[in-house]
Amino acid sequence: MIRRLPFLLAPALMLAACTTPTTQPAGKPAPVSEKPQKPANMHEAGLDRVIGKTAAQLVALFGPADLDGREGQARKLQFVGPVCVLDTYLYPSKDGAEPVATYIDARLPSGDDIDRASCIAALSRRAAAP
């Protein structure tokens, strides 16, 4: 039985030798993407509360917008709270329906980035507070 052990392990060792390493070789930097990739599922936890919503739905969720601006057919609603600033960008669909939020950006009042879902949650609580 002990004599057969090398013969039993040989196929597994040969198969392991065929795989490619998953780490970068030392001294060689990892490739950098030119632009950040969108997540495959834009509806990350919490973002689906905003993406696809109309201006009226956003106002119902966050309260009145602190800034309401237009540029061409696009509309930007900005909601400011003590924790963060949320910019929502609404665009009309091709069939002429009411514009909906298609992109959002969030930042701290200092300008540093913050998780968008966290900002949405914080602003939602702001609207619910008396």
C-alpha cells in the first residue's frame, strides 16, 4: 500500500503544477484600471432607496432639497445633513417619462468621501426626526 502512495499523489501534484499563481510577482505592480468599474449590481444595499426614484419620491424620503439645479434636461437635487451631503442626479428616460435618479454621490461636509448607503441612511433619519 505504501508503494502505491506516490502513484496516487502524482496526478494531484501534476494538476497543481498546471495552475497559475494568484499573486503578483515581487517588484511588479498590479495593473491599474483607467476608470473605476461600476458594480455589476448598481442596487447595492441602500442605494435602491434612491436609484430610480423621482424628485417627489426623494423629497418624501429626505425632506426638501437644499439645492435644486438644472442643466439641460438633467436635474441635481442636493440634500445636506450634519453627517453628509448627498447629490442625486435625475435624468429623463428615452420615452419622455418623468426624470429619475440615475446616479448619486456622497461626501462628508469636509468634502471627503463617505459610503453612499451610509449617507442615505443618515439623511433618511434626518427627515424622520421631528
